[in-house]
Amino acid sequence: MAGVRFSGVTKSYGSTTVVHDLDMELPDGSFTVLVGPSGCGKSTSLRMLAGLETVTSGTISIGDRDVTHLAPRDRDIAMVFQNYALYPHLTVRENIAFPLRATRTPRAGALKRADEIADSLGLGNLLGRKPKDLSGGQQQRVAIGRAIIREPSVFLFDEPLSNLDAKLRVETRTELLQIQRRLGITSVYVTHDQEEAMTLSDRMIVMRDGRTAQAGTPLGVYANPVDTFVATFVGSPKMNLLDGEFTGETFTTTSGFEITVGVAAARGPVTLGVRPDDLMPVPAEDGDATVKLIELLGPRAIVTLDVRGAELTSVVEAARLTGLAEGGRVTLSAAAGAVHVFDRESGRRSVGANTDGNDTSR
Ligand code: ADP
């Protein structure tokens, strides 16, 4: 096993640079998720680590080996893709054993090891089946088994769950996490889905335009986003952003709407960020905001609010919905200490940033 390091890694296609001077340090045994909108360079970064793309400049190492120019097969990695690409004519057992057979491991030994791995993935009773007779989730587990059997130093996952339906995706995600915890193999996982990133990673790297926007623990990034991009990318429903100014503990938006914040958070023109969970609508006949829509999710509800033409989102415990009705008027307050303040010009966080040792380097 080994950690992974990117040092100043750049990837250009002709005159277009898609990954800029990327530095990443992924500790041995960690589960790192590269997350960001489509086209931000996640897959390219993973493919450079796998050796499937050349590196324009910079170095990539696995453990103490510089692998920048090594062929994929010499890097001691295993990769699981979105399309599992199982061999249709081989059984589950033979598919899992395949990488060992390719290295000329004797057949009996390879099949025995495949059986053990299939067992650990809950595929023990499906050993003789062909891929077409498996569900999508089972096929993806076979693909994971085929990656595990080689006992690589590093696992790479490129959106491996995106072909599965919502329920299977959640189940397979849980299984994947358990397998990774059990094996303790350094893993790098690419997704555009921030929820997947939050649940899987012990380290999350948010990418934007071929650069690191923020790196840290999922909770650290969620609690202290470095700018409005990360603030609105991580978390669902997404963070509300409002331009305005503070007067003491009251924030007045540029449209003249007031929100009670409970702390004097900043001076001058800023962008205020409030997570939907921290924005509280209170029924009031003379309230300046209107409830547009209430969507009950079970124990909680998403409340969409109209604030002088701007739309804000609040998440309210179902038990606290009393008095709130669509079309009703409300005032808004934000939990003290729960607001995020960003520089209006640059979008960078201006107060309260970085309390948990996040590394926020760009
Ligand atoms: P992500 O995985 O974050 O969606 P990618 O790493 O696939 O993004 O792509 C990053 C950028 O690189 C995109 O703008 C994409 O169009 C560009 N790109 C990827 N492959 C090539 C290529 N072979 N030639 C030119 N541009 C490419």
C-alpha cells in the first residue's frame, strides 16, 4: 500500500490547459474523492494517475516511486469504471479470477482466491452466473472484486455508480465504503455528485476549472467553504446567497429585506451565505417574505420563500411547520453563528474561515 502525490501536474491538449499545476497529497489508506462540475478535470487527473493519459508537466508518485512515465500495468493500481466491462462469456468466478489468470497464477489458486473475494462481496451464491443474469449492482460488485484480487497499492474509481438506479447506488456506495475500510487500500474516487463525495470521502478535493478550489475533510469543507463556488456546490439544497450589508445584528439585502442574524458578522457590502437548515421562517402577518412552496420530505420539509422577487430555500423540521402555509407571510432569521460571509467582489470567505485545520490552498 502507498500514498499518492501530485506535484505541479499540468495537462494540456494543444494550447488548451485542462489541469493547472495540480498539487495533491493523498495519505496511505485514505479515501479521497475528487468532486466538481462536469469538465473541471477530475477524470483527466485520475486518468493521469492511472497512466491512461500522459502528463504535460509535473510528477505523480505512488509511495516513493515516481510513476509519471510508467505504463499503466507497472503502476500497481486497479481501476473501476462506470461501465463495468465484464467479460460476458465468463462466469462471476472467472471474471473475478481473470486478472490473476492473466498473470499466469495457477488456475486452482486463482479460482480459490476469487471465491473468497466473491464471498466477501456477497456474491458467493452467484459464482456460476454470467454477467447478463446479474443486476447492475451485482455486476458492479464483480467489477470491484476483479479490481481487489490484484491487491493493488491504489484503487481508482471513475464515477462507478452512475449507471445504477438511485436505491442501488446508495446500497453499493455503502458496500464500497465497507470494502475500502476493511482493505485499507488508498482510494481515489471521481464523481460530480457532492452527496456521494460527502458520504464516501475522508478527504474531499473540490475542483473547478482544472484547479483545486478546496481540499479538506467533508465536514470541514461543508462548514468552512472558502468561496461562494464551494459554498453553493457542497450541500443540498444549496446555500442561499444574499448581497447586502450588516447594521449591527441585522443584515439588509440590497433589495431592502432584513434578516435577523444574531451576531454582528461584518461591515460594508458583503455576500451573506445561509444554509437552508439555518434559515428560519417565522409566521408574521407583516412579514416581508412569502412562502411559495412547502415540500414535505418526511421528518423535514423544504420551504421555498419569495423575498422581494428573490428565491430562498429553508429546511424546516416537520414538527415546526405549524403556522406556515403556502402564500403565508413570514419574517426570516438565521441561527446565530451559522452564517457565512463572503467578499462581494471576489466571492472569497471573509470571516470565520478555517477553524479545523483544513488546507485551503489553491
Ligand atoms: P470531468 O471529469 O471533470 O468531467 P474531464 O477531465 O473529463 O472533466 O475533462 C476536463 C476538460 O478537458 C474538459 O473541458 C474536456 O472537454 C477536456 N478534454 C478531455 N479530453 C480531451 C481531449 N482528448 N482533447 C481535448 N480536450 C479534452
